[in-house]
Amino acid sequence: MVLGDVAGMVEGVAHVEVDAESHLELVRRLDITRTPTVLVLDAAGRIRKRATGAPRRADVIAAIGEVA
């Protein structure tokens, strides 16, 4: 819920959840080895931040701030 809450607070930010088991090709292409994995992308769709484990609100907000 943290990711969706933060995305709702920050204009231009979207939260997209992908079921890894249903999208194994994408998981392999993005080198996802643990779940959950959070990817922060810039406006061009490039991965700028990557984190594994349960996200903390402060960390998510800081990561978005660094990319924005």
C-alpha cells in the first residue's frame, strides 16, 4: 500500500504492480531475483533506482525526489 499511497501524493508518479510469476520473460529481462522488487523509472522509462524488500514510505519518497 505504501507505493500506491506515495504515487497518489506525487503528481506525475504512477504505481504499477506486476505479478512476477505471470510475467517471467519480463522478470528475466529486468534481472529480478527477489520479490518484492521496486523499480523507480524516470520519465523516459529508464531504471534509476532499484530496491528489494518491503518498501518504507520515507525511502520511496526520497528515491522519487532523487529521480525527479
